[in-house]
Amino acid sequence: MVRAARYGLRVTPGESALQARLAVALPPLDDRGRRRAADQDWHPEMPDANDPDERAMLIRLAHPDLDEAIEQGVKELRVNGVWMNPRLHLVVHEMVATQIVDGDPPEAFETTQRLLALGRDPHEVLHMLGSVASTQIWTALHEREHFHREDHLKALAALPESWDEQARPSPPRPRSRSSSGARRRRRR
């Protein structure tokens, strides 16, 4: 059994492949997450991080703001200027953790290692992989297509550039020479 005590810690050479995968698949607990765990009488060092249900609890503890929002029945909240569904955010984290831990696709773990080697923030790396996976799911559902592994692998290979491109602010729209009042007057 792989205990969650490995959770959030660097893996040293010689540790098992599963431990290496778990070390990067789960977002680390900060002090607030540890306090929240203690308040709820959860012990993050006890769960089996290889168990998907217990892994879900660890992911939720790593997101204390989202955990509180869920408890309060909040359906959407604004985080860093972006509206998000807290439950969906955690589900995407679970999906990415499962991909990394199960090695399916193996490129998920390889991409995680590559991005971490570039010095990217570990939690941001999980969000990058989540963005790729959720885009693939959205496309499959809305365009009624089967999942295309090749597209998924191309999207993973495009990280971090594609992620950074999304994060860049869009250039402002050019302003019209006429004021909105002038446009209204002309429409009458």
C-alpha cells in the first residue's frame, strides 16, 4: 500500500514507479489544507493514495477554498478572475491523477516530468494536463466524435506553449470612432 505520506514530497532514486507517479499526481497540501484536514479529523498521512476514493479526498484537501465552497453549496466561484465550478475542478484533478498513476496514457506522466524539469509549478502542471483532457472530452461530447488518442498526445506535446498562449491576455478591441450615444442616435 502506498501511503499518502509520500504525497507532495520529492521522490528519491530507487523509489517505486508508483510512488514517483503519486508524488506528482497529487497537488501538495499547504498549511491551510493541513489545518482543514485536522478540523475535519482527517489524517492525510493515513489514506492509501493509490485508492481512487481516498485519492479524491486528498485532492479535495489540497483545495481548501473549493472544499469550503462545496460544503456551502456554491455552484460557481471566481478564482483569479475566472468563474469555475468547484466540483468540476476537483473531478478534472482526479482524472489527471488517474491518468498519471495508471500510466494511461503513459504520455501523461512523461509530460508531467518534462514540464516539471522545465521548472513549472507542480500544481500548474496538473492544470495544464487537465486542460488538455477536458478539451478532449468537451470535443468528443459536443462534436459527437470518438476520443482521438493522437489529438490528445499532440495536445500534451504542445505544452507548455499552448497553455502559455491561452494565458496571454487578448489584445484590446479597437475602439469605434463614434460613441455609443452617437450610434444610438443614428439608429433612430
